[in-house]
Amino acid sequence: MDENVIKIENLAKYFDGRCVLDGINLKVPQGCIYGLLGRNGAGKTTIIRILLGLEPATRGQTFLLDTESASLSPKVRGRIGCVAEGHNLIQNYKVSRLIKLCKDLSLQWNDEFFRLLIDTFNLPTDRRVRELSMGMRAQLNLALAMAIDPELLILDDPTLGLDTVARRQFLKLAIGLIQQKDRTILFCSHILSDVERIADRVGILAAGKLVVDCPLEELKERVKKLRVIFPESAPQNLYLTEMINQETQGREMVITVANWNRQKQAILETFKPSSCTEVPMSLEDIFIECTRPDSNSTES
Amino acid sequence: MQIRIDNASGRPVYQQIMDQIKRDIALGRLIKNEKLPTVRQLSGQLAINPNTIAKAYRQLEQEGIIVTKAGAGAFVANLDSNLSRAVRKRLISEELERIAVEAFHMQIDARTLLEWFNNAVDKFNLPSKKGQSNG
Amino acid sequence: MLALIKREIRDHIVYFIAAAICSAIFIAMGLETVHEYNPRNPPVFPIGIGISLAAIVTAGICAMGATQMYFDKTRRVSALLSTRPVSRSMILLARIIAGLLAILTLLAPIAVATTILLRLFTPPIPMYSGLVWEIFTATFLLAFACYCIGLQTGWNTNALTPTLGALGLTCIFVPLILIKGPGLQIVVILQLFITASLVRTWNKFLSTPL
């Protein structure tokens, strides 16, 4: 089997003539936890829906476990666990009936593990689904997805509505899963601290493109924010390749650059700054910089 | 072992783990030849990706701060080992240079810097010479 | 697959119960007619009720098809089922099987009862031996055709439009059956209609984004 569990090739998606995804290329290898980040409406959910075959792509192809998304057979689906946006559950069923339905339809079911999850999450099984809080529905979805012992877990905002304790429980579950052999996780989240804890690679989606796609640990080393002070007013014509952002105020200029190296350092020094200090960037800072409307891309 | 991840920091998570392990060793919370938790254990305990922890351990081993024994796990290195001295020199020199640059930018003179440095040395009970210990 | 069918039946049990009740009413009326039969006093009244009831039943069958699809959309049933290891074809097939079972619940007892009655009593009009079977087949196909209309439109609109469509269909076909007799031509036409309708529903269901 190809070692890439998820493959997205030149994916483009238009909704009513509006371009939502513009040429996305992405490969997720087996054993990886991939965190897909992006602002609301950036297209993360669209990518996941196309991956799962719920939505057709306008152009390009996507593959899950070496199968094209449009023709996922039940057998392959049985190896994929997913938590979709909006927590698709049949609202007026009782929780116990929903569980039984999912159990009867699945190819493999780890009942012991499922019971453990239900107990950990404290989910009541005798209520109707619509009577559960949003967080509980999220947890139920997660339990249903993990009970099938999936090789690939695709999660769209799995911690939406979860309290702090529940979020930590989710992270530990994800770690527990990935420590088993040959498992892969793709998840979207807005909680960057969670992504920073568990992701191997991150991708940032902005303006329909994947502006960042690299291992997480490299991201902070690659994207640098520098506070440069000039003896007189800051030059207007300072240009560096792969500059994500540039702000000037009087003598001070703050630039955010990707893939900082000696050459860029040399170019900067030709403008004779009086001081140049690095401003530490958290993942949140990097994310905000990269998702500005006019920023450039930094691919791995 | 208590490790806290600072999400506002500019340092990658694996470096933060390394920093805190080094700090624990320097403060005596981890002693020579003490066994560190396995990657699996630490990863599960902290809810951090095992690869990140593995990378931290690998780097620490490269720097000679820990040693891994096949089948037994990771242990705090015997800090008197000659093999890692060159590595330690390189690392400390790099850190010192970084501090010197910062001091320059902040316009701190050498004398003040040395005074503050001595304060830090005293705080961590560094022996004046190798082989002695401060009372 | 069985789980899917059971789910459909349980969700729309109301139709099965209604089918059983209507079936019972038809049989009771039939028994009543046979019991009270008087050649000088043709049973206009029961036949009148019978036709009205048939119209209601037709609308009901249509509504069942429409409701199944409509509820799927509003309750996002297929959206959930798509995340499990089932294909959309299986979901639709289970739905159609449930519909067929409902129709059979309605018609099979009537057919059985009619056959028994015919054995016990001589009918007022001359009947040849295969007539009951032919009437049953034509009625079954007609009901299935109404169901298919319901399936087709239930995905988009509410239950009203397909119900009217089904009534229209009944108005066309019942006179046709009465005039031409429930023979091969009717059966073929109905089968063609059903096939076309199902193919269209199939395509639509399989390509809709969920």
C-alpha cells in the first residue's frame, strides 16, 4: 500500500461560481497526526467532505487509503472513522438506539473500548440525541468513530463544544490511538494549543490555498518575526523574498519572513538598521500572520 | 516529571521539553543515572505527540545529556563523562554568545553582565572548580 | 442490510399499521358485501366507500415514499449512514424494500381473503381463474408506481405535490384497467414507468451532496 494514507491532488472546488479551494495538494503519510488549520469559512470542512465522498470535487482527485473518494466502498469506509461538522446524528433517536444502529452497521466494533469511552465521557444512553448538550453529542460522535478501531480518523473540529477536561480527554485518546501501529489522524481545530500538542504536521488554509504545509517543529524555526529599527525613517523599498507581512511605523519596521537565511540577513543589513531583534512567534501568531488576506505562501 | 508547554512561546514544543529536562537535571530534580519515563508514558501523561517527545530525547542524547540503553530506556547521563564535554562546551558557548548579543542590544556593559551572571551561578550552586561542591 | 431495513420499518411503522388497518377494512367490507349480497340491490354504497378508501390508500402509499425521502433529508439520516460502511445504493434499496413490504402488508391479505371468498362463494360477475392474480399484479404495480412518484419528489419538496401526482396517476390508470382489463399491456406500461422512475431516483440519490 502507498505509504500516503490521504492524497489530495490539484483539488479545486467552486460553489456557485465562487472559488473555495484553488489547487490544493496534500499528502498525509501513515502514522502522522495532521492538523489542518484555517479561519472560519476557509474551506477545511469542504476538503473533509470531498475526502469522504460527501461532496464532489470540481477539479482534481482525492484518495483515502488508496481508494478514490468518489468510489469508496463500504469495506474501505469501515476502516475510516469520522466526525463530521455539525455532529451528524439522528436527532430524535434514543442514544441507545443510535448506538445499536451504528454497531449493527459496522464491520468491526470494539465494544469494551466503546463502553469505556461512554463511561469516561459520562454519556446517558436513555435520553434522546436532541436532549444532549452540544459537547455530549461531540463526545458521542467521537466514541462512535473510535469504537470501530479505525486505521484512519478524520475529525472536523472534534473539540467544538467540549469543556477543558473533555478536550484533554480527547487529546489523550488521540495519542492513545496513534501509539497503535499504522494509525493516522487528520483533524481540523481552532484550538491551536491542542494542535501544537499533538500534531506532527500542520497545514494552514487561507484564500483557497494551502499556504503552509510542513512539520510542526519546523514551523516556528522557519517563520521569523523581526523588529528592525533604523537610525532614520524606515526605508520604503525594503523587499525580501517570502515576506509574509511588513509593517512600518516611523523608524521601526516589523517584518515576518518565511525561511529566514543568511542571504536575507545580508540583504537586510544593506539597509543599515541600527538594531534587529527577533520577536518570538507562537503558533497563534504564525497562524494570524499567514491568514492575513494579503500574505504570501511558504510551502515546505 | 512535570512538563509544561507554553503555547505563547516562540520555541518549538520539543525544545521546551528539552529545556525543562535540562533545568530539572541542573536543579537536582533529576539525578545521575535516573531513569526517565518512556516516550509512550510521557506522551500519554502529557497528551503530547510521541514523535515530539522522541525528538526531544534524541536531541538530548546527541548533546550527551541523556543516554538510551537498548531495551532498558532513557537515563540521565553520568555528567562527568568526557565524551560529552566537547558538546557541552559548544552548547554553553552558543548560549553565552546569544546572551552577549542581547546585552549589546540592550546596552548593558560587561561588568553588570558579569555581576548578573555570577548571581545565576550562585543560584544553581555551581561548584567553583570541578570536583568541589559549594557548602 | 437487514439493519437498514429494520431501521426504515421502525421509523415508518405508522404506514405499516395504517396498511394493516386498511387491509382489514377492505376485507371486512368485502365480507359484508358478500354476506348481504342481493342481486336486486347492487352494493353501491360499499363500493363507493371502497373507491374513496382506495384513493386515500393511494395517496397514503405515495406519502410514504415521499415521507421516507423527506425525513431522510430533514433528519440527515443518509448523512449519518454515509459515515458508516454502507453504500448509498444499499440505503436506497433498503428504503424501497421497506416500501414494498408496506404495500404487501396492504395487498397480500386482501388477495388471500379474495381467493378464499371466491372458493366459498360464486361471484356475481363471470371470472376466469387467473383474474384475481392479474388484478393483484396490476394493483401492486399501480401502488408501486405511486410509491415511486413519492420517492422521486419527496427528496425536494413536501408531501403535497407527489400526493396530487399520484391521485392523477390513479385517475388515469384505474379507468384504463377497468376498460382494457388488467392484462399484459397495463402491466408492461406500469413496469416501464416504474423502471424509469426508479432509475431517476437512483441517479438523483446517488449524486446529491449530503
